[in-house]
Amino acid sequence: MKTMKTVFALLLGGLFFMSATAWIASSGDKLVVNAPKPAPKVQRLLYVVTPGIRNYLGYGGHGIQVFDIDNNHKFVKFIKTPGGLLKKDIPSPTGSSKKGVPSNVKGVDVSLATNCIYISTLEAIQCIDLVTEKTLWEKEYEGGVDRISISPDGKIIYAPSLEKAHWNVVDAKTGDVITKIVTNSGSHNTIYGPDGKEVYMAGLKSPMLNVADTKTHTVSRQVGPFGAEIRPFTINGSQTLVYVNVNGLLGFEVADLVTGKFLHRVVVEGWNVGEVRRHGCPSHGIGLTPDEKELWLCDGHNLRLHVFDNTVMPPVQKTTIALKDMPGWITFSLDGKYAYPATGEVIDVKTRKIVASLEDQDHNDVQSEKMVEIHFNGGKPVAAGDQFGLGQVKKVSKN
């Protein structure tokens, strides 16, 4: 009898153990099923628009080459872009009748408000949806187009005519012209100030930098004169200093954006000025690291980047980096880790080492003076860099 009770107790214990184990397993399964999904990782991509060196298709073809910044800048995809007008029956203000024919890319910028990337060519602006990758519109403008810049809120485009007398102020959503600003300076490069209140407009036929008030879309003042006509330029994040390339100078000049006064002329030491294949000036390309501690300068003849200490004024020459080809532009990743010269080399800013080289899907070199970093989360753009190497240190407000 005692043996039977023992067996019965063991059976009950076994059943209880099995039930408990099943319940725990079931509960565990439910916990796994109901666990929150990890947040999608932000994807950092570099959009390189070609032909971004004149109309040379050998540097990446015709379209947008996209690279994964966090995967050693490996090729991700190629996005086709239009060339010339989309429809033959649209009259051309510049006399162009090209449809689907590659045209020199002059600039690139991004609007998070419209979720679009904008490409300026010799004749037109192209608006391409970053999610669908479809061209929403392409419009030509009187006098052509040069290097555009978009307002921080993504709603307004300042579009210089092609080295002519004016800038067109354009609605980023529709492409319609809002107004025109005439400077008679050979309109060329444009930077929309990060505070959204001013736009800096450089013409390659003038030593003066025009500043536009974005409330009235009129020139409010000028900065300079500089030593010669202005070529590429950049500004610091607080919009107090401007650094410019000028014709005939292997180096750069600095001016006060607030007072408009010229401050410094800095000449590269130890390197000869010589012939350049493009742009017609010794230094075409200048940028500040996002932390504004360094200034990087292009040297077209010697195929180099010269690095300056920007923590002192005037900036002091520190070192130089050899490149495989002529650099005509320089910009940086948003986090300041990488420098992107137009030669397609990717440089570690801290070590000065070339850590990657941009290649298309067929392993051909990709080079361009028009590129921009874009971040995606869940397939949608959430942040963007700039084609210019702009300083990112904002002015600290005093209480």
C-alpha cells in the first residue's frame, strides 16, 4: 500500500512538473513574440552626381552613384537622371533642345521638406523624389543654372544663372520662379546661411560677395573687396567668417561676414603655382571641417590638399595630402570623420590616410565635384549634409 502511494505521488509530481514546464515554455514563447522590434538603423549614404566634372562621362557616367558610408563606401545603387528637357514641346529659355542628353552637373542639394534631391545642370534644375527615385520635374531657367543652394526649411532654392547677371529665387516644391535678384557679378556659387536669414552669392566676375536678405529677396550688403574675383568659398556655422578662393591665388582669403571687411590673405608655402587642367585658378575648392578646427584647400596643379589649423587666425599651414588626380572641390561627412575631395578618394580626417576610393558597380573610378550625404531611417530621408564644406559650430546665445 505504501508503495502504491509513493508511485501515485511520483506520478502527480511528474504531471505537475510537465505542466509547469509547458507553461513556462509557452510564456517564454509569448515573451519572444511580443518583444518590441529593434529600431531600424539609420543608413548613411553618399549621393555622388555625375557627370560632376564638366561633361566627362568617364568619371561615373550619367546619374547618381550611391555609396554606403558605413560599409567602407561600397557601391549601393545607381539612379538614372534626365538630361536636357523631359518633353520636346517645352520651349527652352537657353535655346537648348537636348532631351535625355547628359549635361554638366553644376550643383546638388537636398530638401527634407519635399523629400527630394535637386540637381542643377547648365540649363535646368531636376527635382527627384528620394523615396521613389522618380523625377518629379525638370525646368529650365532664363540664363541657365549654376551651383544652387536650398533654405534650411527646404522650401526655397537660390539658383544662380550660369555666370550671368542674376539669381532666380525658386519654389522648391513646384520649381516656379518667385523673383529675380540682379547682381551683374557673373553668378556662380551660392550658400544659404544656416540661420535661414541670409544667402551668400558669389560671382566669378566680381571681387565682392553679395549678401541677400531672405525676407525681401534683395541684396542687403556686400563683403569685400577680395584680392580678385571670387571662386569657391565657405562660411563658419555662426556666419561670422567667410573663406574664399580667388583667381590667381594658391591659397585663400578671409573676411568678416558681419562687418564686411577683408581680414587676411593666406598663401600656400612650399609649393609652386602652375598650370591647371580645369577652372583656371590654382585653388578651386575650400572647406571647413564640421568642428571648424581645420580648413582644407585644393591645389589643382600639384594634385594635393593642403590642411590648415583654423583654431588660430589667420589659419596656419599644417600638412599636405597627395591625391591621384586634380581636386576641384572638397566637402566632409556630417560627423567630420571623412573628407571627400572631387577625386573620389575618401580620406580619414584624423589620420590623413586614404581609406577608400569610390567605384561604380563595374569597379570604375567615380569622381565628382557634386556630392551630398543623406541619412535614411525606415526608407525615408531624415538628415542631409551639404555639397559645401561648411562649418557646423553655431553661435552660443548669451543669457
